[in-house]
Amino acid sequence: MLYRLFKFLLLLTTKAYFRSIYIQNKELVPKKGPVLFVANHTSAFMDPILLAIHIKRPLYFLARGDVFKNNFVSALFNKLHMIPIYKADVSPNEMHKNKKVFEKCYSHLENGKTVMIFPEGVSKTERRLRKFKTGVSRIAFGAEEKNNYELGLTIVPIGINYSNPHHFKSDVFVKFGAPIPVSKFKENYQNNPKEAVVSFTERIKNRLEKLVVVIENERFEKIIKQIEILYRSKLRENNSQQEKAPLDFYLSKDIVKAIAYFAKKSPEKLNQFEKNITQYLNNLKRLKIRDTQVRNSKNSKDLTLIILHFIAGFPLFIYGYFFNFIPFKIAEFLTKKIQVRKDFIGSMKLGIGMLIFLITYIVQASLLALYLNWIWAFICLLSFYPTGLFTANYIKKYFQVRGILRYLYLSTKKSEMINQIKATRLELVTELEENKTAYLHQLKKEN
């Protein structure tokens, strides 16, 4: 019951927190039978929350045993389907408990349930996969062996790709991979269990690498992000029939490959391009405008439509702003005051936001009931959330208008500077186009 309640509340919260959530290939998840879900781990509790609310089947999660600090917390986490797992570097004196943990996983899988595991063992906000722990493979083979390889267990890899999990109104793309039947590797395990566990873990990692954007060399993170800002819109134009989220995912993977190629073949050219694109983006920052305004030639048309949206939606904005301002400010204040590890920031914002908005909505509805009646109070309670979403979008539009107006102002008052920036952007995009052609031509030759 508690799991379902939290799942519903977190569904509403994530819809408000993220600008867009795109899920691909969810139909690959088996509708019944035991499943081990395996995902990359970028954002602490945000990752399991996101998966739990978008997978219809109830999930059971392996979580760090040291967070089960007392009986109350342990009982609460148990209700939320969390299973403690103990790590040698964190809880060396409790490693013996893992035998019971494995038995519990076996029991869940034997009853046709699901278990969610993050094989990297620790979350970290970066676009790469760390070394996988072998727990997934050991649980998978152990469960099948215990049931004479007739359990029918499958492993479903899931790639989670955030634009930035710690920023309000960011994007996330979740891609499910094809299920891996564990029983197919029965002979490998029977012949050499240790080698089978290692090779199967590597197989899972290889599958997962195809579902996430992986930047192996940390040195290239900055330039890849810069190229995504500058160039993805151009690449989208050539693939306009595809949906934005999956398209951006594949484009990012291509950009990563291309950067690795040019870093090897033309490092000096790549370094010079990095300097040029950094200077271009720094110039935009100084002028307080964005690349979207420079590349968009329809600013005046966009501005007209947005102003009409402002006028028509102003009464609804006032209503939504009035009832959502206090919880938003309280949540904002608390998230700034509470210091947590970087990979917990998004989870903290999500959790605190859900709790503060829920409490504030109930208090506001109760006060309205005192002055009006319970029927009107209940109607208002139901309206707080959707009008809050509208208000957030309205404020976003305001900043969009402000950016467009500033760009139009600069185009008039400092036209020479803006023309130079537009020319620089064109040079950068042209160079990217030429490099893309050269890269694709080289790939064709190699294949």
C-alpha cells in the first residue's frame, strides 16, 4: 500500500520536476515471470524512483545496507521494497549478511517477482560506466541453479540518460534493452562458474553501454557538451521525422565517437576548434543571450505567439502562482541549505519538493475549508498541482521572452557585434559539417 502511494506521488512529482521524460522500448519488459533489471547509476535515489514509476510491475531494489540505520528506517525501506546489500568498503563487518540477501532475491525471483540492481555499486553524475560488480551474475546464476535452470529468469538492461538530473525542468531519456535469458548460459556456468560470472557480467555491461551515452575520456566532456549545444539543432533538421529525445541520444553517441576519432587523427585541429567554440559561447554568456536566439531566425514570430500566450494565461498564472509560491520557496530554501553529495542533489530536490508541496497543499485546502466549505476546498486542492505546472511553464516563457527581447535589442543597438557572432557561429557549424563528412567518409572506407 505504501509503495503504491509513494509511486503515485512520485509520478506527479517527476512530471513536474522534469521538462520531458521519454521512455523507449518499455514493451520489451516481460509481463510476467522473474526479471532482474540492470541499470546505470547516475543520480542516487532518482534512478530507482524514475524506473519504479514507469515500470508497471512492482520493483524490489538492492540498496546500500548502511542506510538501514535503525528499526524505523529499516521497516520503512522494507515497505518501499528496498533490500539491504552490504559492501566490503562500507560495511566490512556485515558482509556475512549478504548470504541472506541473496536468498531473499532468490525467493522473490522464484515467486515471479522483479529485482532492480545497479551493478556499478555507487552512483556518480557522469556520462560513463564504472566497473561492474559481479552481484547481478551471481544472483542470476544462483537463482537458476537452485531451480534446475527452469526458472525462466531474464535480465533486462536499462539505460538512463539525463540532460542534468539535478536541474529543475531538465530532460531524461530512458531506453530499455532486449531481455537476456540466463538459462542460455547454463553450460558456461556449469563448466567454470567463476569465469562464467565474469564473462556474463561483461556481457551485461556491453549491452548497457549501447543504451547510454558513454564518454570514456573525461577531457572531452566539455567540448562534447558544447557541440551538443551548438550542433544538435542542425542535425535534428536533417532527421526532422524522428522524435527529439531518442534522436538527441543517438546524435550524442555519434558526437562522442567523432570526437574520439579526431582526437586521435587531428588533435591540434580539435584543440583549436575547442578554443573557438569556447570563445563563442563565452561571448554569448557576456551578452546574456543563448545560442538558441542566435540560430533562430523567427524571433519576432515566436515573440508574438508567446505574448498572446501571456495575455490569455495571465489569470490562471496568478491563481497558480498564489497557491504554489510558498511551497516552491520553502523547497528552494531547504535544498540550498541541506548539503549532500553531488549525486544526491536531484533526489533531494525531488523528495523535499514532494513532501513540502503535499503538506502545503493540504494546509491551504484546510484553511479554504474554514472560510468556504469542504467541497470548494477539495476542488481547489485538485487544482493546485495542474495550475502549478502551468505557472512553471509560464515563468519559463517569461525568461524566453526576455532572452528574445534582449537579442532583438542587441541586434538593433549592437548590430555589428551580433553580425560577427552570427558569422562565427556559421563558421563553427560549417567546420562541423565538413568534419562530419570527413568522419563518415572514413568510416565508410574502414567498413
